[in-house]
Amino acid sequence: MRLTDFWARLEQSFGPGYAGSIAADQVLAQLDGRTIRQALAEGEQTHVVWRAVCAAYPDRVPSRLR
């Protein structure tokens, strides 16, 4: 998954304003206690980060984006 696709999916799931907050502020256990931004900055693959988002927020991510 391209990084632009990742951010588009995150914004579709959480809205443009809230997506940035989720990425910067929420620590996810599935990412070994890192935020989305930290995981991406440290070189984690986007599809791995996206799976972590889907697991952490199953009610927010539409099935068509999983």
C-alpha cells in the first residue's frame, strides 16, 4: 500500500481533522506501543500499520477499506 493510500484511508475512516490526531497521539499495542506516525517514521510497512489501525478501531474502519 502506498503511503498516500494509507493516509486517504485513515482520513476516510476518521475524518480529515481527527485522522491526524489519531496518527500522532494514539499509541497502539499492535505497533509495539508506538503511534502511527512513529511506526511509519521508523520504517514500518504501511500495510502492517493499516492492519494495526483496523484491529484497534474495528468499528471505525469501513469493511470496504480493510
